[in-house]
Amino acid sequence: MLDLFADEAPWSEPLAPGAVVLRRLAREKSAELLAAVEQVAAISPFRQMVTPGGYTMSVAMTNCGPLGWSTDRHGYRYSPIDPLSGKPWPLMPDCFLALAQDAASRAGYPDFQPDACLINRYQPGAKLSLHQDKDEACLNAPIVSVSLGLPATFQFGGLTRSARLQKIFLEHGDVVVWGGESRLFYHAILPLKAGHHPQVGAWRYNLTFRRAAQ
Ligand code: SIN
Ligand code: FE2
């Protein structure tokens, strides 16, 4: 039978070996995801963390799940306790886990068991400089990265800082998955442009799911 909806969301765009953009995959569930972000932030609020070099990050962050990523003057780490609240990070909402596992399996990683979800909140001007995600003990598992709200330009490079960067415009509901050969590829987010998103307002959120422990 002719598939009249073949062009409809979600659709996937190959990015690099082991990496793919799943366009609009999270769009249908975005209201539920955003409500869950608010519930997490009510327990562990967004905060601008300080890097070991003493720089205050422009992106505000919180986490949910068994482990949360944080940085301070002493370094980067994953920890079960939120250093701000002194309590465990909030539970990972079911809708987060379901989306992360669906995205990972669509990208060819069927057994993804994330134990950490970093939630980034970008205000206009906020950016994330070129870096690798390499604080995780498990490098077999992919990274699943969900964009909500205002669009942003994502740069995706290679194994060295100087590798050529692809620019990918990420919009509300887009999901990027990278693992395998590209698990340690450098990436960045360019400064967020001001705007208004009908559901989210003046922000961009990014949910990054990882397997941090072995
Ligand atoms: C990250 O690199 O951890 C986040 C990327 C993004 O905000 O899309
Ligand atoms: Fe990253």
C-alpha cells in the first residue's frame, strides 16, 4: 500500500558513523516532557555551575535519575546527590526514559539503560563551547540529546578539536543520538538567538541522557 504519511515526522538524517538526527521525534510528547522538566526543577532547581577554571557557565543545569552531572572548582563529576539540595537527584520521569530508549533503538542502540539525565536550560546568548562527553564510565552506550523550545545551532565535529564541524539546526522535538564510532566526537551549541516559542517562551531546553556508571 502506498504510504501517504512517509514524509511525516519523525524522519531520520544520518549525521556521522553511529550518529543520527531523529527529526521531531519528541514533538508529540513535548507537553508531557516540559511538565516533567518543571517537576524536576521544583526539587532540584536550575543553577549556573562553575567550571574547574572558575568560569560560570551561561547554561543553567539540573539533573534527574540515579546520577547527575555537575561541575565546580574541584572538577566534573557524576554523583547521586545534588550538591545544591543535599538530596538525591529527582527520579527520572517515565516519559523521559521511554523517549530515550525509543530514540536509542531507532538509532541502532536497542539496549540503552540511561542512569543520568542532564537538563540544560539556555537563555538568549547562552552557549556550550566545544567539548566531548567523556566523564561517563560507560562509553559503549550512546548519548541521546533532546531539544525543546527555541531552536539552536549544534556543531558536530570529530575525535579532535580541529576536526571539521557540521552545523545542524535543532528545533523543538528534534533528537540527536551519537554513539559507537562517534561517541567521543566534539560538539558545541552556538549562542542562542532570542525568540519566542509558543510552548516554551524565551528558552531552549536540552535533555541529555547518558549511561554514566558501568
Ligand atoms: C550537550 O552537549 O551536553 C548539550 C547539547 C545541546 O544542548 O544540544
Ligand atoms: Fe555534550
